[in-house]
Amino acid sequence: MTRRAVIDVGTNSVKVLVADVVGRCVEPVLEKSEQTRLGLGFYKTHMLQAGPISATATVVANYVGEARRLGAEVIRVIATSAARDARNRDELIQAIHLKSGVLPVVISGEREAGLAFTGVTTDPLLADAPLLLLDVGGGSAEFVVGEGMHQFFRRSFPLGTVRLAEEIQLDDPPTDGQFENAISLLTQYLSSTVKPILDPVLSQIFQERVRLVGTGGTSTILARMKLKSASFDRSRIENVRLTIGEVASMESLLWSLPLAERRRVPGLPVDRADVILGGVSIFCAVMKVFGIGELAMSTRGLRFAAVMDEALDG
């Protein structure tokens, strides 16, 4: 058994997982996240701002310290969508390295997708199931089709909660026109770009057997909203199933509320009440465009894979 840590620098937040690892068995010791809004104002210029870079580097350094105090033998920092798209990514890498002593690795979208699937299938209930995995983040969404140890398709697309919010420029509360615009943009993109690529894979390999599984912050929040849970409970969240009707109802409710009221929705963390709009709409649009009636949940993903030996060495 080895104690390892991975710190995930995303577009919206920084997350840490410290875990004891034996092969594909991952036992979390510490899981937490903090929003640093690295992608704030990013999509107009593709330049990371100095304030979010500094805040992100500070949080990473704090997490590295916690991981060391917990006895992590290996500590890895990985960065995803905003970092890989940034023209000034070197500024982020240098700031994190200087403050934490750990050199971050910027991973590709395809690598991110593959790791997400590997992490999700550490769950014995999903280890051998035919899956369409959807990992929605702040700047990108990863789609993976696979079964067991085999990944037949994996790709990252520029669909994200922060990216969508910046494109729409939402009022508070959002207007009906902004809601309709978001749905139209997502439906058009999925129908014209994602579906033509993904449909042949699904029909050729799985036909009707595939299950849609969501991972990442948005799907966890949707599960917590159904449970009306103020806390993170892995076993309860992973038992949640949401129908397309339930996801659509959540979407309509959330888009109808001002930010102050969204912050009072049971199960929705206060600090996620702004970015949840794009997240719920991405899941809803995917289910509608692909004709999928049910969404299952996984709280495992990128970080679960990144603490395993093969992910660190590969």
C-alpha cells in the first residue's frame, strides 16, 4: 500500500485527493476543493489573470503541505482545460512550482478523458459495465465510451460551465432569452459536432446497452439536490439515478431563480450556485440530443486514476 496525493487544477476550482492505493483499489484519506476561478475572464483573451494565478498557486501549496503532513509518498499536480488552452500557461506553471515546490503537468483533453474513465471504473459496480461517461468541468467536457478496461472512444470538447457562462453573459436572474440561447447553443453544438462522431461508436458497439454516467462537480451537485443533502456522502450519491424529466425540472428551476435564491436550494453548495446553470444544461442537452433517459452518478474520476501507479507512470 502506498499513500499518494494528486492535486487537480481546474478552470473553476482546485481539488485534492490523498489516498491509500493498492493496485486499482483507492481508499481516500482526504478529499476537498477550493474555488480559485482560474478561468475568470479567460475566454475572451485566453490569458490567465494574475489574481487567479496567484490564488491557485497558494491553494496548491496549501494542499501540498496537507498531503505531506498526511504522509503522502508521491504528490502530483495536474492541470486541465484552462491551463492547456492558455497562452500564458508558463506563468501558472512557474507560480505553482515556486509556491509549492511541485512542478505541475498540463494534461491533454484526451488524457483527461482516459483518466476519468479509469477512475470511474475503480467502482466495482461500474468496472465491467458498458458506459458513456460524461465529465463536465469548468472549461471542457470529456466523453468516453468504454467497457471494463477497454476505451473505444475518448475525447474532450470545449463545453464547460464557466465557458458557457462567459459566452452567454448572464443577468441575475437570467432572462428567458439567455436560457433559450444557452439551450440553442448546446443543442446545435452537440448535434453538429459531438453526435456525428459519437453515434457511430455507440451504435456499433453497444446499441441499447450503454449507461450514461456523470462524474465531476455538476453531477455530484445534481445528486445532492435530489437527496437534499448538505454534505458529501459517496455511497448515497453513487446510488442516485436521475431521469431526463428530473434533470429538465432541475434545469428549469435553477434558471428561473436569482443567484441569492439558488444559494438556498437544498443540496446546492453556495459557492457553486453561479456555475451550476451551465452544468445542468450540458447534462440535460446531452440526454435530450442522444435520447438517453437516465443519468447515473460516479464520484470517482480523474483524481482516482491519477493516484494509481499506472496513471502516474503512464
